[in-house]
Amino acid sequence: MNLTDLFDTRVTGAQYVDAAQETLYMVGISLFIGTLLGIPLALLLVITRPGGLRPSPLISTATNLVVNIIRSLPFIILLVAIVPLTRLITGTSIGTTAALVPLTLYIAPFIARLIEASLLEVDSGIVEAAEAMGAGLWQTVRYFLLPEARASIILALTTATVGLISATAMAGTIGGGGVGDLAITYGYQQFDSVAMLLTVVILIIVVQGIQSLGNWLARRARD
């Protein structure tokens, strides 16, 4: 093998652009829906836990059980295990849109745990002050708990986004599309070292950009 063969690639620039767009599509949609599901789950975990604003052993135990069961499954197993559900919702189990179902189920409990930790970091004196002023449950959550945890929540969502990007790469194993699918199809199955290298570089750049943006937003939230 000469140097020219080593740096030869079968992937065109348009394919890299399409793969990047598919990855952003999967990450954006699943992160949005996962956040809509994860924040209420996090609030439920915090509010109903022992010592919470409205302790409820039954609800707390049930919510923790559901979150822990889903989080205990590696994404690649979850991907295969819910194929019937994915097919029921999207009409297919293959493709970029189909990958949104397992990605959302994967990230929602992950976000819930991260935001739960952020909310629990809030000084208990803040909650006590809210109660002393006569604030109701949702007033306490909306005007005291969430604003105090805002910077930490931003960092939590940044971490979740990075984890989701890794999951989209694994979604390529079922033809989910995106950069991961490109790496598997060309980089691994067809031994295209250039395609593999470029997909790694793309993912590193995207992750670094997201992490930097998250850090900047968190700093702004603290000011």
C-alpha cells in the first residue's frame, strides 16, 4: 500500500455535509423532546423525595424505578429492545427519524438525573425563604428553585447533549444515518481510514463547540 492509497477515500464532501445535518437533526429533536420529558421527571424526583416539598414515597419510588430501569440499559441494547415501539411510532425501525425514538427514551431519564442533581444543589435556605413568604409549590419551583439552579441546569444539558452525540454515532449500527453511520459504513466496513479520521475530527469539533457554548452560557447565567 502506497501513500496515495492510504489517503484515498470514497466519501464525497456532500456526504459529510448530509451526515452532519442528520446528526444535528437527531440531536436537536431528541434533545428537545427529551428535555420536555426530563425536566418534569426531575421536578417529580425532587418534590416527592423524602424531605422534599411534597414527600410521597409511592410516587418517588415509582419515578425512581422507571428512571433507573431505562438508565440501566446500554443504548445499543435499548436501541434493539424497543424496535417494536419504534416501528409503531414511526412506521419503520431504520433511518434517521426512527432513531429519534430510542434517542429520546435514552436521554430523557439521563437529563432527569442531571437536573435533579442541579436542583438538589440549591441552598435549602432559598426554599425556606420562599415558604416563609407564603409561596405555593409551583411558585417556589418557578421563581426560586429553577432560577437558582439555572447555571447548573445549563451545564447539565450541555453534558446531556455531548452524551447524545455519542448515542447518535451508535444509532448508525441500525442505519440511523448521521456521522456515526458514515464511520461504520465506510470507515469500518470498507476500511476507509480517511473517512474514519474525518468523522472523528467532525465529532471532536462539534463536541468542543457545544461544550464551549454551554460553559459560556453558564457563566452568563451566574452573572
